[in-house]
Amino acid sequence: FYLVFLRFQGVTEGYNGTIFAYGQTGSGKSFTMQGIVDPSTQKGIIPRAFEHIFESVQCAENAKFLVRASYLEIYNEDIRDLLGADTKQKLE
């Protein structure tokens, strides 16, 4: 987790950030990315990264930020938007 947060320092300076999880089905990628809310020690990389980014944005003075996020799944050459209204719908 520590290396991921070091990279997010650049995000608040205007650089794009990417977290890429790759591995065999059932190896724990989704849990690592999402985690669970309670207990807070089980939060995944995404909620922890969002907390870090928004804490940094909130502390910044005389700056404007635009924060955009995508959460995509590529499986069997199909792409799905996991933040979309219908997470089962395949993208072109």
C-alpha cells in the first residue's frame, strides 16, 4: 500500500494515476481493490486512495481540482464499467 500512496502525491500535482490489478481469477484482486468498509483495516486500495486524494484536496489552498475516476474490468476480452449504472453491460 505504501508505494501506491507515494504515487498519489503526483496526482495532486496534476499527474494521472493508475492502479492496475492483474492476476488469476479468484486470486483476490477485487478484494484488494475494494475491500470492506468495516473493519476499516480491511478497506481496499480504492477507498484508501480516495481518502488520501480528497484529504490532500481539502488541505490545499488557492487551488482548484477536478477529480475523475474510472473503474473498469477486462475479462475474456470484454470491458465493463464497474462505476456505471449497469455493471453487467459490456462496453464497445
